[in-house]
Amino acid sequence: MQNTEFEAEVKNGVIRLPRKYYNAKKAKVIILDNETGNNKDFIFETVNNPAHLTGCISFLSREEANER
């Protein structure tokens, strides 16, 4: 398997492949998004502003959690 790297813009959720890769059978895509915050910001916000879940979740009993 040969790995090739190229840059492309995402427009309306579509990535345009260079013509020489049109017959490729497989592709691996890694999205680099400069507009999102880093994980530290996400963790900081989540810890300092927890979401309180009520009525939309149910917890397992000890017996249900330990069933095999």
C-alpha cells in the first residue's frame, strides 16, 4: 500500500480528490480544523459547567451491571 499526502479544502462537506486518485480503492481522511478549541478548553469548560442530566438516563442496578 502506498501512502500519499495532499491538501484540499472542504466545501459543503465534500473533498475534491486530485484526478490521479480517482481510481483509488481506499482513502484515510484526517480533518485538521483550526477553528475548534483544544481538548484542554473542552475539559475545562465541562468540569466548570457540568450538564445535569435529569429524566433522560437510567442507571443499572448492581445485579444488572455485573451480569455476564
